[in-house]
Amino acid sequence: LELRHRPKAKTTFAGAVGLSLVIGFLFNWLLVDQSLGRFDLTEGKIYTVSPASASILSELKQPVQVNVYITPKDKMPTGLKTLEQDIVDKLDELRVASGGKLKYKTVHLEAANVMGKAPELDTPDDPTKEVPGEEKDEKKAIEERMLDKGVQPFPVQAIEEDTVTSKLVYSSLGVQYGAQKEEIIPAVAPQTLPDLEYRLVSTINKLTRDKKPVVALVAPEDALNIPPELRQLYAQMGQPVPQSQDPYDKLVAYLEHERYEVRRVQLTQNSPLPEEYDALVIINPRSLNERQRWEINRVLHSGKPVVLAVQNYEWDYRITPQGTLSAVRRDENPGVNELLELYGVAVSKDVLMDANNFPLNVQMGNDLFAQLFPQPVPLPTHIMLDEPSMNTETSITNRLSKILYLWGTALELKPDELKKHGLTATELMWSSDKAWTVPASAPVEGAYFEAPQSGTKAYPVMAMITGQFPDVYKDKPRPAWEQPRQQPGMPPMPPQPETDEVKPVTPAPGKLILVGGAEMFRRNFLEVGSNLDLILNSIDSVSLDERLVAVRGAKMTERGIPKPSDGVRALWKFVNYALGSLIIAAVGITVAVVRRR
């Protein structure tokens, strides 16, 4: 009716529609690079880009190109069909957080092209083109060229009708910063998606560094007891008999993967500290002498950060002829308290025990049955540190799931002595409030592992000491190096005098991260719980940008339930087994009484 009675109504209506469309398109154009917000209701906001990641990406001096090398959606198994969308969603959030400095592109690859005959492609404008310095071969398939760069397919399980098969798929990220060589992040799978933000941001941070940070690592090797028949086999094969094994080779591999330059030293005259390094990491020191303590004191006094993990005791478990468990304690004698006590801190010599523990599977014998079926040994020296035992105010221990604190001891912090030297101690981890200690002189027999009736409390097990460390050897001469031990049957070795002069150091505030246990960083336990994250966080926080530690914590964590007390366990058994039946019985009796009335 309006169009009939108003002669210009059609023109006005058409103009209004056109103007509304223009306004709509312009509004959409204005919001194309803006985040309209998301609701992340998870604890810790694990699905939101962390402020640390946004800060690192916003400081990029050059744009970052991320290439997503992935199998097409229609060629993916059912469980991985949303993988590309999940990766792109995370990259899109990081792109917005970076202010457009991070760009990404998807490149579809198929494993069949590298297993069979592949078509010849010429894609000079593709992001997979050769970087400067590489030989160009345009006759290669794109998948073959990616294989040369390190982009490899990996097998996954695929369910097709009523069979389960293995299928090769691509899912990798290539990160290129400026003119540097593309860095490959392999095997991005659904189970690794929670770590994608850290893996990507840490890779970008590595590429932006001018040089690799240097870590001076002091960690002992274990002597090998090679049986005579195995020694004879080595001799027949013409190979040298190994004399030791490195229990910290996995830790070195992880540090090198994090783009650290690791230099193993022994703090001896023949293996001193390097000229330049960013942090000193000492794990499980044994029988440190006066000269080695003098070297560590100079490192702390000069402001170099130190990570020190001390192991006072180790345990051997054996089965007696009577079939009972025998535990033998072995002293490690680290020799660090002679120095630490001068600062106001020490590693307790008492054995630490905690009701919050776990059973350790131990091989009780050398036969095949013992190897296949290890026995669980539940002892209070197998301490489990969970979320309530960690300081959530520091990036080092924030959002760690659980720590296997095996055979560790407590720390002794003396506030008055620390304050006297101008040092500040921050507790990073502690035991549960059901922990107790046993004197080191107590014999391992009888009720050695039984908890006391009272007197349990929480003990600090990890601390960070900051401030200007004093030079406790200031008025003392430099200790001499201990001379090598005399080998049987060899002529006496002449003493090796020192010819270098003592170089003065410039005092500077330093940082010491002290842990009362080192067994958790050995090869067998490094990947248990959050042990690996703990040592990487500690080293990152003292040698790199501490924001990376916060990014590593922005992921899902395994939040275990602390071991409940006997009373709590009895309460929940009553709730599960009896309370429901009692409620039903009470309702039935009440209804029967009401009906009778």
C-alpha cells in the first residue's frame, strides 16, 4: 500500500537497502581483524592465548610465516577430520594476538605421493619452495621436497568398517622468521594440541635469538658393572668395553631440542667452567671438594644463575631368603652444605617421608619372571608432590601436575642468616602436611618407615634464593685442585701446579634454585609427571625470557587427587556403599508410616 500511495517509495526503499548493505560490508571490513571475544570457562583459561604469548608475538621485528602441512580433510581418518580446523583456529587466535605479524597458510600433502609415483609439480610461488642455498629440483613432487626439509608423514590408527588399519598422514608446522631456514614442528596430533601454543611460541622465540644460550652442566656418570661373558663378547667384536653410562642423556637431548648449547663439565682442573655461559646447572653432585665450592661461590657472587639439585640418599631394594623386603640406604655425600650454610640455607641430612606417596615398581631378581612382573613397593620415601604442594605465584611451579620426588630430602632455610647477607628465599615446593623426618643415624629396621602418631608437618623441598651473594672466600687463599688419584701399577703422577692468576669478578645480584632431590631428573624418571617441565622451567627462568615459562604452563595439566587419610577414605566408602541404601530405606519407612496414619 505504501508503494502505491508514495510515488518515490521504490527509489527510497532501494536506496535504503543499498545503503544498509554498504554499511554492513564496511562494518564487516572493520571487524575482520578484530577478536569479538570468546568464553573460556576452564580453570586457568587453557584455551585462551596467554598474555605471555601475546607479549612475545607483539615484539616481533619481522613477520613470521607458519605453513600448515597436513593431509586433506577427506583423506583423514574419522578421529582426525577436525584436526586442521583445530590448528587453524589456534593460529588465527595467535595471528590476532600478534597484531598481524604472524601469518599462516595451509598446504595439503598426501602420503601416497611419496610411496608411489607422484606427479611432477612446478610451484615456484608455493610456500614450500626451496629456500636460498638449497638445490632446486622442479621435477620432484611437492611431498618429496617436503621430505627433504623434514616434513614426514606419521602412522595413525584408522577404523574402516569393521577393521582397524594403520594410515600415514601429514600434520606438521613449518615456522620461518625472516630469511632464516624453516623450522619444522613435527607430528601435531590431537593429543599434542594443548602444547601447540608453547611449541609454536617457543620455536618463534628460538628463531629470534641472536645466539644459543649456553648451559654449563655438571652431572655425574654411573659406573657400569659389565659381566665377564659380556666383556668377552665386546672383545670378540673388537669394540671397547663401556666403563660408564650417562643417566642424564635424555635431559641433555631435551635441552638441545630447546636450542640450548649444553657443555658438560666436571668442575675439575682438566674440565673447568667455560669462558662464556649463561647458567650453571649442577645435578646430583658427589663429594664436592673445597676448590669446587670455591668455584660455585664465585659463580653466585658474580651474578650468574645456578640450578642445584642435590641427592643425599639412594635406596636399594632386595628380597631376603625369607621372602621379605630389605631396603638398604646408600649415602651420596654431595658436599654442598659446607657452602650453602654460609648463605643461610642447607639440605637436610634427615630422611624425608610423606603419607602422600606412591608405589614404585621394583624388579625383585634377575630371572625372567621378575623382569616381566615387577613388584610394587609402597614406601613413604616415594613422595608425590601434587598441586597443593606447589607455589602457584611463580612461573616455575605454576600449573605443574605432579612431581615424583623420589628419595628426596627437605631444605633448611634460616631467615635470620639469609637476611644478614641480604638474601631472600622463596619456597617453590613443599611436602604435604603429613610428612615427617627420620634421623640419618637411625638404623633401617623395625618401624623405620611407619608414620608417627603426631608431629607431622609440611617441609620445604625446593626454594629460590635471590640477592647479592657474598664472597665467603674473600679473605681466604684460593684452594688447590685435588690431584688425580694414584692408579694401581702406574708410576706416581707429579702434581699439576696452577699457573693462571685469580681473575677478579664483578659482584652482581644472582639467583640460586635449590632442590633437595635429583633422582627425578634421571633417564628413568624424567618423563614421569611434570619432572621434565620442572627442570626446563627452572633453567628457562634463569637463562631465558621468563615469559616462556608462563607459556609452557598454559596447557592442560593432570590434576591428581591427593592421597586421602584413613578417615576420609572410610567416609567415602560409607557414602558409596551405605548412604544410598539408607536414604532409600528411610524414604520407604517414612512413606509407610504416613500411609498407616
